[in-house]
Amino acid sequence: LPVPGTTMTEIRPITEVEYIDQYCRRLDPVYGSINNISISVESIEINLPRRNIKEIFSENVLADNIPSRITHVADIVGKRFGCERIFNTKSHREIYSVLLGHLTNLHDGKYEGKQGVCCSTLVGAKGIGKTACFKHFTILAKFVRPVILLYVSFNNILSDGSRLCTNSLARIIVEELARQGIYVTEDKNITTCERIIEALICENRKLLVLVDELDQLYKLDGNIFPAARSTIHDLVYFGNQPSGKLSVLVCGSTALMENLITTNSTDQIRDEYPLLKSGAINLNSTKYRTKRVYSTLPTDLKAIESIIGYPEKKFEENVALYRLVAYITGCSARNVERLLNDVDDSTIIGSTSPENSQSGANTQTNNNIALLRKEILKSLVAKNNNLMRQIFGTSTFTTAEIVKNLVLINWESQFIPLTFPEVEQIWFKLERKKKVQSSQRGDLCYYILYLTDRCWFTINGIRDSRPEFIYPFSFSSLGAEVMTSCDTDNLLKLIVESVQKFDVRVGETVSSPQFLGCVTPIVITTLVAARCGCSIG
């Protein structure tokens, strides 16, 4: 084939790169300007956009006969695609596993002729990387299977000009399919959802819809925003259709997602999510079966390693840095990036520690929740009494000595979380002291999930429909529990100064002095020898 810009005498065999490029340009004339992707014959090179700000977007698929270049989660996590590096944390691995599974099952026809199996609900806490994974996968999917991916986010549904305020999900799908050259015909005798399935069957195409931040939709009043009610009904239809042509994966950032999709809620939940009182119907948790992705634990130093990115250094060489970053951030991908990108900002501490954040202060609106939070933190300190003594001492350690202890002691492996039965015992104790009422005992699980949503705790595992293990969101919460507020601030500032010594920049390998070599000068030159007033019993 002649290459564009050549004469007939310059005709030569077309390469794989040129074939794919010309194929995509025939599908989309502006392919080269909106998709920053290049493909080499030997191996695929995919350049993900630095930041994709669109709340609704879809991607063209490659030719059916182009072999898959991404087949496993290991082909994604820990890899760099242009300017973007995919983190290799437990949360990221689980999210991409779910995404790959849905896409592969849809393409391979495993949903054909089966009702109630093609849709799922992904549940995970804020900041673990769900949105980033969804947006990246929407672009990467073309290198997995020839399936159309559509990303829809309800995160900014009330923003001025949002299409989602006035358009149902089905209407959005119709508009995006038209951009892909698939036109859904108008027919008032059948629903929009049915016409979408018919169009996909007619074109022999398959569509995977990724719905992000669905919990935000439930914060709308269906009487004021009827499109919100229509979207819920659209999701019900898609979850029950056996065509094998369309699959939906919805996700949210609240631990109450299962309560929302089943409309199984208390008065407290209905007040927080008005759509439950104004037209939301049960999506059916068997058709939108929950796939829970747990937050990265506050003790997962390997996650810190993946996020910071020191590919040429051994884990042991930087474990000091990882422990300090984990202490402040709780190993949350969002908080780690925020800390390292704004490490020179003196106010960064308040945005990474729950005890100084607005989301943490929100727990004070309910006396029972605030009281339970305080008692759980005290119990975590008591259960880890020996470890806390090693790190914080008993009114004898300086803040610099505490920093050194955080560096040298493997607290990440020694820490022991609470179990839910232990939290129940805390509640029973409060009942006996008449600080809470026994009639509110049924709200205990809701309170734990509420505190998890507001970054006070991290839960790990679900057993008998209840959280199995309860961790503090970050180890700094326990430090704040045993120190005065002044000492807590001084300690966090000293830790940030220590992190600055590394000159860290996310994703880059830099030459840094050994951390332990930096401790002594910090102690000598910056410490005001204030003793920490710890309250460990």
C-alpha cells in the first residue's frame, strides 16, 4: 500500500505500525490528535494521557485481527505507559483483575443467553485508585480485546453543563455509540435500552460500560432530577438482559454501596442519599454482585515502594523512607502522591492525616460515632501497647527519637488490628456505662463503615456481612492518640523534613543520602529538645 505523502514509485510493503494507524484514522479522522498512542512491531508502546479530565469518553477499537498485547494484570501494573506509571499495589491489582475479567468474559461470549450475570458492583474506599484505573483501562482495553469501552463518571454530576443532569445513562450510551459509527434508530414502540441492544446485535459489536462514582447519583433528589431515576431503571434493564452484547461495571467510593443498590437502608442513609426516597429501585445485588476491593493497609510498605517508584534500588535501601511516608499517609495512593508532590508545603500534613482534616471533623456531627471512634483508637493503642511503648516511650522520648524509632522498628509487621467482635465489646462497655443506648446496637456496622468512608479507619475482609479487621487509616492516628497536639504537630513536621532529605519525586530515581545518615544532623540542628507528653498506660 502507498504510504501517505509518497509517489507511486515509492510504494513499499506496509508495516504493522502503518496498518494500525491507517485503520484507526479511517475510524476516526482526528485519531492522531486525541489518542496519544504509538505501536511498534516488536512490542506495544502505549502513551497514556498525563491526565484525562473528561467525565464521559469512549475509545475506538483496533482491528479484530490485531493480536492482544495485554493478557494479564502483570502486563499493566508496575508498567510505564508514556508519562503514566501504573502503581503495583494490592488495590490496583484487584481493580485491574476485575476489569480484565469483565472485558474478557464479554468478548468471549460468556454472558450470552444468561440473565443477571453480566453486571457487577465494585466497592472500594476513596483514594485507592478506582477512577485512575477506570480511565486508564478505557484506553488500554483496545489492546486487550476489540470491545468498545465507555467511561461515565457521576462525580461532578451537579457541575454546570453536566450532560448527566438532564440525560439518562441510556441516552448517554446512544450519543457515544453514534461517535463510534453505531447508530441507534428511533422507535417509540420500544425502550431506548432495547434499541441499544438491537443496534449492537445488528453491528455485531460489544460494549462495556464503566460507571464511576455511582454513589454520587444517589445524592440527587429524583423529583428534581428525573434523569437520575431513569438511570437507575436503565441499570436494572442492563443487569437483566441476556444478549451478551453489553456489560456494566459500576463502582462507588462509599462502604454503603450495597445498601444503595439494594435500597436496603436506614433513615440515616436515606437522609444522606435522597434518591433512595425519591424513585430509586432495587438494582438487585445478585445481578450487580459486589466485588469488594480493599484499601491498601496502612502497614503495606510495598505499596509505598510502588507508588514512589525506585526501580533501581532494593526495598531495604529505602525502607526508612517508606516507613515515614506510611506513617503519615496510611499508604493511600492519593495521599502518598499528595505528600511527595507537595512535600515543601508546610500545610500538607493537614490534608493527609484524618485528625486534622475536614472529613475527620465530620464525624463530630453524631455523638455515638465520635464516641465510638475515640474508643476504637484507644483500644488499638491498648492492644499494641508494647509496640507503642517501643516507638513513643513513656514521656521520655524526644520527637527526633520517635522519628528514629519509626525508621528502625518494623512496626508495619508487628501491628495487630482489632476484630469486629472486639469492637462489639467496646460498644457493650459503652452501653453499660450508659453512654450509648442498646436500641442503637444495630447501627454499629453502619458506624464502622461511616468512619471508614471518612478516612478514620481501614477495614480488611468481610465475614458474616460485617468488617473482619479494623485498622487505623494511618499509624499517625495512634500517635495523635498518645501525644499532645503540640507534640503531634512537631513530630509530623520533623517527619516531613526527613522526607524532604530524600528529594523525592514520584516516579523518578534520585541520588539520596542514606536516611540514617540524615537523622543525626536533624536531631542536632532542628530539635528543640521538647519532651513528648505521651499517655501510654
